[in-house]
Amino acid sequence: CKGSNECTVLGGVGIMDNSLFLALEGEREILLALVNLTAGSTIRAHALLVKHLQGLGSGALVTAVTADPVLWALFVAANVPGQASVINKINATTLDPYGVATMRTRGGHPEIVYSMEQDTRARRMYVLSGIGNQPLIITLLLYSVITIEPPVADVQGGTEILVSGEGLANLGITECQFAAGLSTPATWISNSEVRCITPTVNSTSESCEGDALEIALSAGLVTENRMGLRRISTPSVLSLSPHRGFYNEEQWVVVEGYGFISASTLTCRFYAASMLDQVFDVSVTGANYVQFLSATEIRCRQPITAGPFPDPSYLEISIDGQVFSKSLINYDIVGDPFALEVDPPQLAIQAQALSRFEDVSIYTIDVYRHRVLEFDTGSYLLTANVTRGRSNSSVPITGEKITVLNGQSSADGLGMKMPQTGEYVLRLSTTLPNQTILVMFYVLEGEPTALFVKDQPSEYTTNDGPLERQPILALADSAHNQVYQPGTVGLAVRASVVPQDDRGVDFIAFFSEELGEFVFKDVAIVARYGVDYHLRFVLQHITNWTVANVTSDVIVAQICQKNEFFVYNGTTCNSCPDGAVCDSSAFLVTADNYWRSNNRTLAFISCKSGACLGDQPIGACLPHFEGDLCMVCERGYTGKSCDQCSGTFVIWSLIGLAVFAYLFLIWFTTYRAIRKDSRSKRDIMAVLFKISITHLQTIGITRSAFPALVDQIFDTTSSPASISLPVSDVSCVLPDFGTLSVFYMYMCLPSVGLLMATLIFWYDMTLGCMDSIKREQLHPDIKAKIKQKSFTRGKTFLQIVIVSFSVVLYFLYPTLIKQIAQLNLCDTYDFDNDGKGEMRFLASDYSVDCNSDLYQRVRLTSIVFMLSYGIGIPASFWLVGLFLRRLGGLTMERDTLAFLMGGMHMQFRYWETLNMIRKLVLIVIMTYVPERRLKLYLLMWALGMTLAAQFFCRPFDQPLPNKIESVSLLVLVLSINLAMPLTLSESGGLFFSSTEEGGLLSWLLIVTILTVNGLTALLIASVFAWLGFNRVLGMKSAWRRKKERKKAVATSLMREVSQRFTGAMLKLSPRSPRLSPGRREKDFSVSYESVHKGAVEGDPVTKVDPFPSDSLPPPAPDPPVGSHVVAAPEPVRITPSLRAAESPSGWATPPAP
């Protein structure tokens, strides 16, 4: 208080604790002093601090002073005259003013503070002031807001504000008052600090200073310090660069966004969601870690952390350091590599011919699955394996080795060939702790590259409507997967038939979005058999698509039934031909015992030989058979069964034996026939012999109408009855001696009759092969008598020839007619069923072509023989008989044809010719009637008519032959009837199903046929035996009588001869007439023939006087003396004095004894 500011007045005093505060008025300003009351008595010496209170102006007066120990502050009220009072709040420690309260001027009158009193509990100061003469008490608060931290707060609210002030007593209702009347409870901390949370507001502060934040310790008493709290909008983060960092390395991160403000509280927060007891939250602030660049960009420095943050982790910005942005922009804090990761974890690749994993990357990751990438300095070798679905079946892949560098690698080299759509698993194995990683991925359908037939059409078409199974098509990608969603509408497929069928129609199907297919509904094909058809499917043009066409499987005409076949290029099935084996195709094979000339013909012909092999595409024969229809034997084989030929010696021996047997039979029969004449007694055995021969010939003719077993037996038993040479054996030794040569040979066989007649005539002319010299010495009459005694009975050469021919032709007639008929029977076969392949073979020998010129010439010759033999032989017997009857009367006719007419009634003497006609008819039926059942009917009628004629005519003159003949014919008719049920009709049916070959009824009928014929043969044999036995007995008795008679005759003859000789000698005297040689021979010739014959045949012998008295001639005159000649004795002959009388039937009947 000296100098220019001389203190004049002590304006006021304040005491707090041990301190005295003085407010001194000076000339220019007020002086404040702090005196320690405990230090001494001198203020000057003990004044701790002195300060000038500036800013009031000159003449300022101190009107009131008060001290607040709570605030440790001094309140000094000062007044400049004419002005309102000013109350200064002085820091008691520094004596520096830090607050001021200026009174108002009301109505031109300033407020003047006269006194100040405190309510320390309520923290109020009451100021007594006045305006003019009116007192006025003003309440001032003893608490105030000095600072607020942070000075900014987010409009979202929730920012905790630290309000620093003074005098902030804990009165229990502390509040923070914000703009717009908003308030929040405050938390009292101390007299100088309270904390409160900012409320949410709708807008930011209008000015940069912000809105006042005041404190109220009691209701209605709010500070008016006007400390601004700036309400700001929440910042937003748009991007981070970089967006990831390594946990043990710091790095700056550029944050771009908006709403950034330069503030000391600007904070960057690195955080992630807490896991269990781990907290992942690090915030940085301050210039070393946060740098404000602009309202849209700041820089944050990632600090070093204890480890990586889990994912997701973020970097957020806060202006007030408490309320952060919620942009959720990821910022990864990466740790050390721990395992592998494949991105994407579930991927989908399009199917291609080679589908590569082009969009697949492989990374090393930390424990929180962050990709380490550039923070990984290691190198890893991976081995890839792909399996389908969750199975263990591997799928072939390429590029299975992958190297990971800098924490990542691409799977571009990894590929799958032709993958199917579906789920797959990629397995990657490495040396990291988590050694294997599984990645699920899907192969999706690719872009359509081809059509494919999902459901093939029916393999067969019926040609009369749509296919039973219609085709269904689909699109396929290059890996052959079906494409269900091609991404294009209106797709259509056209189907055409290749090769074009008879309809020539195309078919269209549209793509079904629901099914993902092209479904056809009306495809129909008219197919020809043997032609393979396909459906060619074409997708209608789509821009930028290249879709390959597709062809269906083979479609053919409907398979025929098992008993059907088809013809190439035909449209229908055909019934299987008879004799063929069909398997529903065009491939036909022969049935057993059927022939096929080539593999194109439909003619299957039954083989008569039984040697045709079955199951052959063309005709084939059993071993040793050859030729068409296997009807010809190979050389060295013969017979119906083509058996191997016997040795040459054996064959020639058999031929010679057969020829000898037939010649002997003909000679013996001819011999017996020549001996017969009209005077021969009836020989019933000869008649039965002819009946037997005729019966055997008949069954030999008809044998082939019977079953095979009967045929074979009948063939064996009937062979001796017909002159049939062993032609099969001849073909072995003379292989070139064919059927035509055999025919000519048979046609020449009748000449055997001429040969036989010549030999017999020669024998007769040579007087039984008598020596020619001796024969010349015989008298002609003696020769005539010898001939008369021979077996020819003195027949002429013509008669001998006729007899020989009648015997030979009787045996040969069936054989000749059969040979002629067989030569004129050709089997015609149409090997192509169209007449163009027609061929004709001789039925008896298929080696002979009936169309050949040689055969035609022989056939013309055979017709001549047919007329001359078939009709000429029966007719010739009538003509010859007529000729003989005219030549020598009925006697010569009967004598010459005694063989044929023997045993017949006169009016039926030519019955044998009717039998020949019967044989001719039977041969014609058997040869030329092809249908077996009709053949049997005709045979039955022919034999039945013959039986009827036999029954009514009874041509034989004795009952026994008639009965035997009737039995023979009846048996034949019965056999034919029994064979009828065993014979197939033209349609192949039987009378009874039980008569099938091998059936019980079949065997019963065969046994019956054989039994009946066997009994017939036994009957005839029994008759022959009975007649033979009787003849033997008769011959024995006749032989005894003959011996006795011969003895008596010889005795009588010797006596008579002696007497006659004596008489003759006497008569030779000249007085006796001489007998003429003829008379002497006549009277003295005695024939023993009749006597001997009668004795032998068992007829009574007529006692005949060989020299009847009336037959003696008168004595001849004696010859003259000297000329008497005695004739040499001649053979004595005995001539029968009686001739047998002729019976009405023409047979010689011996006279009664």
C-alpha cells in the first residue's frame, strides 16, 4: 500500500483457519493480502501473499468480504461508484480471482452489495444489495463448475462426464443439468468432482462451444457457470486400411469415415467379443496412437496385444472417448499360424470335362481362424484327396500336390475329370498341428453341351401305334451330368427316324421346367424287319449354345413269337414253316429230319431218309449220307441206312446165292409147270403155293403203308416171293451201275423165260443130255417115245416157251410193274417256295434228276414197258390162250397154261390174270397216291372188292384153296384197317391221340397186325404140312404096291414074251406071214409109264393084258430060203390099251379098277 496505489481504507477482512485475508482499498485498485495469524504480530512482516485485484477500475470500494473454507476461497464485493457491484471469487491460496459475479442495473439504478453471508451446509451465499433505497437479497451458490471432461459428448448419450468444480457438497440430490432442460443424476465423488451420464439428444450442439452443463445440489439451485459441453454425432467408420494386423506388431491404420472431430478424447478401440473369461478390448488415445487428419480421416495405431483377437474383431472410433462408432468394420488382429482354411468352405463348381478349383484358395489361419497371409513366413506342402459324399471312395483328381507360401495358395491346379453332380469332400493333409482339413463342396450342372437319352424308347415297335415306352431326353453338360435348369425357356427337341420309316414323320417335345426333361408322347415307327432304326434327336438352335445331337438305341420291329419268324424288309411276322425251328428272328434252322436247300429259302422239306440233321441253317446230313435231302449214300456205303459195304467177296457171294436161288425157284416152278397138262391129277399143293406167293407179293407191295416195324418185317418175309435182286449190294461192287441201269436190267429179266425155255427145249431135244452118237443111233419113234416120257410130256417148243414165260412173268410181274412205276414216280420239291427253285428227283434214287434229258429218254422207254408189261402181260395170257385154243383146242390151251389155270374152275381159268391186275392196281396206289390215309382207303377198297369177288365167285374148284384165298384177303383188309389209326392225315392228325408213335394203343395195333399175319402164315404152313404129310404116307404105300406090281408085271411080261418069241420064231418059217415092223412095234411095245405113274401117284392099277389075242396079227409067210433075216431085238415097250377118259373139267380121271 504505497506508491501510486496508496491504501486508504481496509475494505474487509476474512478469516479461514489460521489465515487472515485483507481487502484494502487503494487509489487505483484494490489490494488483497494473506496474513498467517500464527506467525507473529506484524502484518507487514507476516503477509504471505499480496495481490492486486485488477479490472475494477479506479475508485473501487470494497463493500463486503466473506471467506468460504469449503472452497478455500475469498469473496470480495467491490463497487465503482455509479456502477453495479462486482463480487470476485478469489483463490485463497494464490489470491488470484477465478470467478466473478456482476450485479445488474435495474431501471438505471445499479445494484450495490452491502453484505454477504454464507450457508455452508446448503452451500449458499446470501448477498444484501440494494437498488436505490430498496434492499434486495440475492442468493449466490457456493458451488460451481470449473471444467468438464470430456468437453464433448455423443448425442446418443451415455457419455460419462467428469465435472470438476468447487463446493460440491454431497447434499443427496446432485444432478447434472443439460441443455433443453435435460438432467441426469450425478454421482458425488468429492467436493470438487461429480460424474454424470449424458442423456440422449436429438441434435448436436449449435456452436462449437457447446451447451452449458450445470450442477444442481438442491432443487432449483443450478449453477450458471456456462461450461460448454459439445454434443456431437456418433462417428462412422467406412473403411480401414489395412484391415488387419499382426498381434505382436504395431501398425498405423487409416480410418476413413465421417463425423470425426479433433478432440483430446479422440479414441480408437480394437475389440472383439469376449470369450469366457477373456476380454479382447484395447483402446488407444493420444497423439501417439490417434491422429486427426480430417473430418473424414484419422489414423489409429494398432497396439501390441497379448494374442490374436477372435473373429469378428472391429476397430471403432469415439470422439468423447466413451461412445464409439458402431460401424462394425472388421479389423483382424491375427495370430501365429495354427491350421489351414479353404475358402470358400463350401463351394460349388460347375461340371466340365475337367472341373478345376479355380475359385478355391487355401490359407493358414490362427487359433481364431484368421488368415495369417503375409504374416506367415513358413512353407507347407499339401496333399489333396477328393471323395464322393461322405464315403471313402476316392475320385480321380489332377494336381493333388499344393504348396502354401505366405500363408496362402490357390487350388487352380486341382481338378476333377468328368465329375458327377453331387456332394464331395476335399481332404487336405499337411504338417500343421491340425493335419487334415475337410471341405464340403458341390459339383453343379454345367452349361448344356449335349443331349442324352434319359429313358430309351421301346426296343420294339408294334407298327400299329405309338411306342409303348416313349423316349425322354435331357440336356447334359460336358461332364455328362443332366442339366435341370438350363436358364433358357422355350427349348424344343426334334426327333426324326433314321433311316426314314414308311411314315416319314418327325416328332417334337418341349422342355419341361418342372421335370427338367424333354418328354415325347407320340413317337411311332413303322419298322421293317431286319432294319435297325434309330431316333435322331436335335435341339432347336439356341444362340451361343453348341449342343451335340444324340441318337437312340436300336429300335426294331416287335419280336415275333417263338413259333414265328420275320422276313427281311417285311413289316409282319410269319408263322414258322413246317420243318423249321424258329426263334423269333429271321434265322431259321431245320427241325430234325428236315432239309433246307439254302439259308434264304423258306421251304423246309421233310427227309424221307431220316438222315437230315436238325438245327442247321442249310441242309446237312448224317455221316455217310449226301445229296439233296440226304437220300444218297457216299461211295462205300449202301442201303437206306447207308451202312458200310461188306467185302467184295461177300457181296459177290450174296449176289451169286440170290441169283442161284431165284433161278432154282424159277426152274423148279417151270419144271413143275411143264409136267402139268390137262390129264394131270389135281395138285392142291401147287394151288396153295400160288396163293402163298400171291399173298406174299401183296404184302410186299403194300408194306410201306404200315408202320416202320411192320414195314421192315413184311419186307423181309415178302422178298422171296418176287424176283428182287440185292441192288444195294450191287451198288457196292458196281458203284456206277445206277438206277437207270438197274431198270434196264429188270426190264430184261423176262428174257430169263426164253433162256429157260431154250435150255428145257435143248434138254428135251438132247433126250436128257444123251450122247449125240448114241442119240443118232435111235429110231425116230424111240426118240419120240423118250420125249413123251420126259417131263415136257412131248410139248412143243412154243408150249415150252409159253410155260416158261408164264412162270417167269408170274414171279416178275410185281417187280417189273414196281420198277416201272418207281421210275415214273418223281418227287417234286420247290426249294424256294416260289416255283423257281423247283427240282424233281426220282423217288427211288435221288441221284437221278427227273428234269435231265437222260431220265426223260429212259422214262419214255418205261412208258413203253408199262404198256407192254403192265397191261400186256395180263392181256397176253388171254391172247395166248385164245391162240392155243384155236391151234389145238381147249386141251392144248389147258395143257400149256396149266400153271396159271391149275386148280381153277373152267369159267375162272384166267382168274390169275385178274390177280395180276389187282397187283397192278395196288402198285399204282402205293406209288402214285401221296397221302397215306387216302392210300390206305384205296388199298382197303381195292382189296375189299377182291375179297368180295373171291367170296362170290369162288374160282378154285376145291373148297380149301377158296378158303385159304379168302382168309388171305381178309387178313390183308383187316391189316389195312388196323393201320388206319396209326397213319397221319394230310394235316398231320391222328384218329386218336393215344395212337401216337410209342403209345400203348400204337403198340397194341402193331402187335395185332403182326399177330394176324403171323397166324395166317402159320395157317398156310400148317395146311402145307398136313398135305405134305398125307402125300408122304401115300407115296410110301404106293411105293410098296409099285414094287409088287412091277414084280408081277415083270414075271407076266417075261412069260408072255417067251411065249410070243417062241411063236414068232415058229411063224418065221416061210409058211408064216411076216409082221410088218410097224405092227410088230405097235403090238409088242409095252410102256411102263402109265403103270409106274399110277403106282407112284397112288391110283389103282388097272390090270391090262399086254398081248390081247384079238390084237395078234395073222402069221406072215415065211421068207424065201437064203434071204431070211432075223431082226435085231428092239426095246420092249408096253403101251396102255386104255386111255384115260376126259372128265368134264378137263382133268384126266383114271378108270375104275
